[in-house]
Amino acid sequence: MAAQPVHFGTDGWRAVIADQFTFANVQRCAQGVARYHAEQGAVSGPLVVGYDTRFLSGAFAQAAAEVLAANGLSVVLADAPVPTPAVCSAIVERKAAGGVVITASHNPPEWNGFKYRSASGGSPPQRTLAAIERHIQAIAETEPLARLPLAEAQRQGLVQMADLQGPYLGRLARYVDVDALKKCGLSVVVDAMHGAGAGYLGAMLRSGATVTTELRGERNPAFPGMHNPEPIAKNLKPLMQSVVQEGADVGIAFDGDADRVGVVDERGQLLSALHVGALLAYLLLEFRNERGLIVKSLTSSSMLWRLGERYGVPVRETPVGFKHITPVLVEEGSRALVGIEESGGYAVCRHLPERDGIMSALLFLELMARTGKKPSALVEHLLGLVGPHYYDRVDLAFPEGERARIQQQLEQVEPSSMAGLRVERKDQPDGVRFTLQGGAWVVVRFSGTEPLLRVYAEADNPQRARGLLTAAQELAGL
């Protein structure tokens, strides 16, 4: 019998629980990881396995650990739900061979997922994922897989239960001046969105003049009151309202596994993730006086090019997904500064070569403390440095049978203008990109994690950015 397909998209394999995301398929994924490591030769360290707050995530993580242990691999298994960056941190701290995280990140509650992380603590290159996929597909659904029950694996010393939270908090504190943040007296509202990032900012910033208030911090795998645990405007109404009602300085939101962050300003408005990413790069360049390569996904802001010019640092562009950004960060090593993607994922290379929502939040608070500016004033200051840049995005559901038609139509269309702007170039680095006069751009691409067509645009005013989204949607025939 042919096995159900497992495909690692933009960030891991994700599927609906009890449909394709089953214990059998998670075990196949773990066996694929085990065979990949066997193919690579001797394994020099353990594999770290963590999981988020979704339905049955802990049980799925245990099943993966039991398969890895049955293959003779040493496993460090999280003793509680943890953010994905905490797993990445543990991989680096323990000099592990890699790791697995059971999480569907920002997907709706009926989904779960399987992420693999390399020995760098970051997303592996595409060739590694392709090799793991190949091993998984070679395992037939009827093929029995060895599993070493958790208790026996622990008795044999193959599985070690571990606290990943404490060491991760310690790693954060080595890069951020936590005492300074405690003393600066900010009022911060945190929306954990019932995810794995609950409690982390509060734990780091308690016992000082800075006050944190947490919303939706309890574990609830139904993610009530939101479509999905993604820090975008439609899901953050409680946070926006709370910031205004409490007169807070800023609101911080994490996605389901806390590798991404959203920032709400003092007026209750969600900042564009492109503005946040550029502000974090500005902090590192201007106030920390750090230098190095800025790596951006193609849907990230052109503001990063302007900052690179201003501070004399190189900027490199990759396709969408940290599986493309992290390998560049790892290859460049100390020559890399930061990795930035459009969806609110930011990696600070001297911390981890992987996105970390909690670190990003701490750095945004540091920028506020250093400048004495609230979020809206920081955006105004940024635009004063790099010029007006406004971003918008729309996600379009479509019948799966229409995918080939949409793709063909986008590849063939050659518009001379969009939203009143002349099209200067069309290329296909990842999806279809149109570069327009004045530096505006629009990208249309299929999601790597959900059945959606994503349309992204940046222009010199919000109305023009929205007009580009509409124009691109019409080109796609949707």
C-alpha cells in the first residue's frame, strides 16, 4: 500500500489531526529522521524533541522519541510544552545532532505538524529535507516500525526528560540586558494566544518597574476567540483593546510556537511585520553598533536595502521560508547579522540562526527603552530614515483543482501596469514578482503550509499597496 505523502513545506510538514496527521505518520517521520542520521554516519550528539500546546502534541512527541530511541539514538525529550526557539536553543547548548518539534505553528486548531531542526539549531537546507522526505516515502504504511516504550527507553538511558525552559531563558539573558528592561518602567501587554510562549516575558521581566500583563496565557488547544494562533490583526482584538484600555506602552503577541512576534502600538494598532523587522535591524546597527549581513526573504521590506546602504552592510535576498534564510546565516557565521522574513519571524545571529519571537519581543522593548519612544513614534522615525514604505497582504482560498490554472495564468500574464504604476520587471524567484516604478513591488505565491494563494505588496502609501493587492488578485483570476 502506498504511504500517504509527507511533504516539508515552508516550515515543516503539517496536516489535519486524525486525517493525515496520525500517530502512524508521525512515527514514519521519526523513522525517516533516524534513517537520515544513519545515512550521515555516526551521530555525535542527542536529538532534542519538543512540542507545543496543541491537542495531543505531547503524545505525538513521545511517539517520535520512542521511534528514535528504538533506532539507538539518544533523545532529550521536553518535560513540558515549549516554544520552538527553546528547542533550537537546547540543540545548540547540548551540541545535539538535531531536533524535532511537534507543532503546526500558526495553523488552525485542527492541524498539527512535524518540524525538523539541524545541528545549527536552525531550519535545515532544502537538500536535507528532501533526503528526510525520501526516507519517509520509502516506508510503506504496512511496514512495522520499531518503538521502544518511553519507560524502557528511559531505563536504558536512551531518553532523558529535560527542562528546556530554564536554559533557554538563560540564553536569552546572555544577549539582552534584562535588568535594564526591568528598570525602564514599560507597561507591556502580552497575548500568548494560548500557545507555547505563555509566561516567558513575564518570567524574564518580573520584579522591576516594568509591568507585564498576559492575555490568553492558559493552555487551550481549541484556540478560542481566534481563527488561528497567528499574530495578525483579525486575531488580536483582545490585545488591541487591552493596550488602549490599560494605557499600556506596547502590546506583544506570539504565534502558537512563539517563533514569530506581532507588535501592537500604544494606540491599539498592529504594526506591520515589515516595520518591526526593519526596526530590529535598526536597533542592532544604530544602538548596538553590530555589523554583518542582513538576510531577507523576497517578501520582506525594501527598507532593509535602504538600511544596508545607510550603514554600509550587505543585504541578501532568499525565497520565502527560514529553510532558505538559515543556511545562509549558518554559512556566513559571524559575518551574518540578522535574518528577517515577512511573516514576523526574525533571527538574531549572535543568539540563534533561527527565528525567535521571544528574543524579538525583548529587542523591541530594548529599542523602546533606549530611545524613549513609543511604537508609533519609532515607525515615524524609521520612515524618516528610509522613506515611506507601506505593506499589505491578502490570503486567498481557492479550489484545489484551480491551482494549475492559477499558476499558468500568473506565469503567462505580462501586465504593463498595476494600480497605476508601470511594471518594470517580472521574475519568478519564488512565485511571481512584479517590480514597479518607484520601488513598489507585489509578489503572488502559493503557501507552503496551507491551501492558500498569498499576495504581498509594498508601496509608498497604504492605498497604493491595497490597490496592488487587488490588481494581482485580478491577474490570478480570483
